[in-house]
Amino acid sequence: MAGGKKNKKKKGSGRRLSLTERRRREQVQELQRQARKLMMAHRWPIREVVINDTWQEAQLASIVVCREREDGQLAAAMFLVDLGCMGVKDTFANSALNWDHYTRLRDAVGGEHAGEAIECSPQMAVKIIEEAVAWGQRFGFEPPALFAVSKLLFKGVEPGDEAVPVGHDGMPVFSPGPEDDIYAIQAKLEGLVGPEGYLYQPPPWLQDDLA
């Protein structure tokens, strides 16, 4: 019986990852790297938590939490929170900041329409974030992937008991940001609650553009 050589599969001869798959893998690896760093930083004492003073009337909160190591190194996370409709829209975290870097991040809480940065209890900040996430999820809006990492800086903080207003009379209030796809989001809301089931509120930046 004639023998034959068996074809052996070469290592690494599997299918190539697509560009989208490679980017997704890189994003996951970056999130894991940041999570490892922030898992250490969440043990540092909280130095401060700030929020814009107009968050209730604007239904848009910019929250920054800062933790400080004994040697002065800072870790901070920022959350852009939409209490009207979409929950946590954006977030950022860094575990290797000095005071100058952190100050610039903190100053970003204010702005032409955002009001001034004021102190906020960690418990209240967690309450605002959790209520916003739950509200946004009711309408199909999930926090960005980095939220799972950023929220580590609030690890161990229980939410406060204060009431946090979301939406208006049980309806979502959509006030778009400059990066939002207005028509796509409106179509999504209308598919879930109908055209009369949500409120549309033109944001100040759009009103200024139309003026």
C-alpha cells in the first residue's frame, strides 16, 4: 500500500482578520490595559467630584471624579451624561495625570452653555450616572464601551438617595449634541415610542447657528 505525505496545516495559516475585526480587537486590548491601571487607582482616596451647576435644568451633566495617590499622581474620569434621553453619551479616563493636566480636564466641565463646575458628592454623582444609564437603556441607548472602565473610579461608592429627574412627564427629551445623527436618533425613537412619544428640544448650539 503506497504511502503518502500528509498535508500539515501551517501555524498561523488561519483566515486573516478584517480591518474591522482588527480594530475591535485593538479596542478590547486597550480597554483591558486601561482597566488594569484603573483597578489600582480606584483604591486611592477620592480628591473631588465636580459637576456643572446647570445639570438639572439642562438635563446634561458633565461629571468628573478625581482620585489621588500619596505621591500626588492623579487618576480621573469624565462622564457626559444626558438625562433627557440617551444616558451616558461619552466618557474618558486616565490614571496618570498631574495637577496641570487634571485642571484642564476639570475646566472642560464649564463652558458657554454648561455653567460652572461645582462640587458634588460621589454618591450623588453615581446616582445621576446610574439613573441616566437606566433611562437611556429604556430607549435602546447603551453607554460607550469605555464606560465599563471609567466607572471603576467610582467603585465602592453607593448611589445617593436623592431624586434625579429624567425625561419629562415620562417621555424622553431628545436634545442633540454636535456629533449626534439627529435623523437616525429621531427615527429610532419614533420606532420605539411613536412620533408623539418623545420631545425634541433644539440645543443652544443649534439655536445659535439658526439665529
